[in-house]
Amino acid sequence: MSNRQIMKHHHLKKTLTMPTSELQVLADSSSLLGECPLWHPEENALYWIDITGMAVRRFDPVCGDHQHWAVPSEPGCIAWCPGSRMLVAMRSGIVILDTKTGELVPLIDAPYDPSQNRFNDGRCDASGRLWVGTLSDDRSKQSGDLFCLERGAIRKIGKPVTVSNGLAFSPDNHTLYHADTTPHIIRAYDFDLTTGTLGDARIFKQFSTDRSGSYGGRPDGAAVDSEGAYWCAMYEGGKVLRLSPSGEVLREIALPVRCPTMIAFGGPDLRTLYITTVRHKRPEDELKRHPHSGCVLSLRVDIAGRTEHSYAP
């Protein structure tokens, strides 16, 4: 990123800590491994997935109704489509879910070996492409990759990772952010929206991998707000960070759970921050200390997010 691009973001609001007294827990929202919260702007409803529970879930904050749809393998991410359809990237491939009928229509098979890898975090760009990464099941092999689904055809972008996460785009569509959770790193790529290609990369943020002392966690799912700041869930760090386009920590939100997984902006004004969390395979003493693990948390913030783009079939 050029100095000019960094300088124009100096107006970003900076608050190093943020009180959590207004954090809310969505009733009946507990999942084994909650991930990929997604606000549907037309339905004014929140969707998310339970990876281990193999389900897509929906919450209507006005009436409080919950719905869920079972899927045949672990979902890694979702994206909304025009109408009542939802794109679901699963271990076994990508399907279209009709949320009115519950029908699942296959779109593509997994472009990798599903016995060792699966789809994980993903997000659509402003042209309607789905960018989705994969992860290695044993978390020690750099066998994950980045893929792009465009009009029903998928192509391998490469960019090998161990656990692909944190996909997000800058408001000007010139930057694609991509985290590799295992080595605690987030990269930023030059992005061409017209061609759907990536250029040079820079290290956006490298977090410490030292787990002794005050371990801060590792980067998981993320979202970019209307000012261009990158919000990141810090898995095992018990917090969400807001980072400037140059990687400076602008805000830290402490959470009543140890393992947040991803965040999304929602509500009619996009000023409600939704945070998914996990309880699957967490130590028993941790779950006793943090009984809301696995639930969806929400918090009102003073900076609006941005409407997520839909997939263009």
C-alpha cells in the first residue's frame, strides 16, 4: 500500500480498549463451532453456520425466530444469492440452499481431496465472485489454497496456506485481505476487481506465535468496516481487534469467551457487531469459566460496517 493510501486513513477513530458491558448473547444461538456470520440486508436477518453440527442457521432479531437447515458435510462459509437462495461451500463441494424449501442443489464438487482438506472462510467481491479458502485437517500441512468461484466455474488461485481465514476486501476494492491462522499472519494483496486477479502481497499483520505469558491469540475470521478498518476475531485470544489499513491496532474488544471465530456487521444501520464463537473440543474448565462459548454475541458499535455482496450465478 502506498503512503498516500495509508495517509488518507489517518481519520480512523482510535480507541485502544472498549467496555463490554453492552455485549448481548443471542438466545438459542449455541453452536458446536459457529462461523461465518452473514447479515442478509433484504431479510434483515442474521445467518451463520455450525461447522461441526453441519447446519446453516438463521436468526430474525425482530421476532426472535430461529431456523436451521442440515447439510450433508461440514460447511465452511455461506454467501447469499438473489431470492431465497444461499450458497454453501462444504467439505464435499458447493451447493445452493433454497431457504424456503430446504432443497439443496449441487453446484460443484470439491476441487481438492476432501479426505484431507475442506472449504473454510469465504466472501463475495463486488462483482459477485466467491473467494473461498481451504484448510488442512491436521493443521500442520500447508496444503490449503485460495479459490475463486465465478459464474459456476471455480479456479485455483494458489497462495498456499495451512488454515485459510480472514478474507475481506477494502472499500475501494483495491485490496484483498487473507489470513493464515496457524502461522498467525494476515497478508494484503493488490486486487483487480475487473479481472478478478491478485497482484503483489504485503504482510498486513504478523502476530506473535509465543504462547507463553499473555498470549494474544491468532487471526480467524474478519470484516472491513465503512472506514476501511479491518476487524479480526482473535481465536484463543478472547478478543476482537480493529486494525487500520497499515496494521495499527485501533481498538480492542475483550469478550466473555476465549475463542471468537468471525464477525459481521448487521442491523438496519450496520452498527451491530455479531460475533460467532466455539465450544467444540474446548477444555471443560474453559467452558465453565466461559459458559457463552459457542453462542453468537452482539454489540452495538459507533462505526457502521458495509453491506456484503451477493454471489452472481
